[in-house]
Amino acid sequence: AQIDAVQGSALTMALDPTAANVAVEQNGTAASLVREGDGRFTGRLTLTRTGYIVITAGDISRTIPVVVSPDRLPSVRVTVPGRDLVYAGGNPRITFDARATDDYGLRSLALHYTKVSGSGEQFEFQEGEIPLTLTRASSREWQGGAARSLDELDLKEGDMLVYRAVAADERPGDGRASSDAFFIEISKLGVAAGDAFT
């Protein structure tokens, strides 16, 4: 009576009519069907928006409503440290923990960063990624962890690292989502200037 599908789903049809010709229309656009050796007509449609399909076989016509729902983006968060950090020096080791869930399945989970160096009006920005060791509770629920020292992150006085977790779902397209961004700053004054960059 009705087709309910996630956006981007493929609809496969197999019709076994008594009529010699079969026509299919999707939201006003004709779609082609192929007659197989067993006499059936087969075809495939991609469902991108809510609408309808009309199947006509001889004098018989049937309209089927199609309701398309968007695929929700993954839910991503950084649980550890889960806050901004300011260090006056030393070489502490920082543990990162990121979590991601998706309604259908995940394709990737990574920790992206932007390193900010310089002062005044002379700033340099360097993009990068901290590889995560992934633990998959299921195809829809992932956890990633990593640990780095300030030396390994190459952070010096006045530097700041702005980082966030990024996850992509397994469906085709650019279904990516990011967590909140946090920063790690090296400042002997112990005063965070990071809000301006975040």
C-alpha cells in the first residue's frame, strides 16, 4: 500500500504481468524496465524524495505512495578529556576517548585537530589526525581511544591544539558529523585564550 524508505535506498521491482508492455513512472519521470528471459519485468529505482511511483501494465495502473525519511547523521562525542586543558609546561600524557553511534551503521571514527602556532597577527594553522584504536560493540556503536604526550603532539609555549571527533555513517554520500571541539593550550600564564579560536 505504501513504501517507507531511508533516503538513498534502492527499490528493486520484479513484475509478472499478463500485459505485453509495462511502464513505470517515478515522480513524473519515466523509468525503464527490462524483460527477463522468464517473462518478468525488472527494474531498480533510487529513492531520494517523498513522492510516488505509478506502474502501468496494459490497461491496469497502480499508484504507490513513497515516503522517504532522511538518514540521521551519527551522534559523536569526546568523553575524555571532554573539556579544555591548559598546561604551563611539562610533558603530561593526555588520554582521548571518543564515542559514536548511528541508526544504521558507522564507516569511520577519527580524531581531527587543528594546531595553532604563533602570536600577534602571525599565526600558522596545521591540520592533522590522531589515529584512534577502535573498539566496535556493533556496527552501529564504536569507541576510539588514543594517548599522546605534549611532546608527541609537538606543542610548545603559546601553541594550541583544537580537536574534535568526526564520524561517518556507512551509507554512500557525505554523512559525517562532528563532536564539540575542545582545545589544549600551552601557556605559562595559565590563562586560556582558546575561546577566540574555538
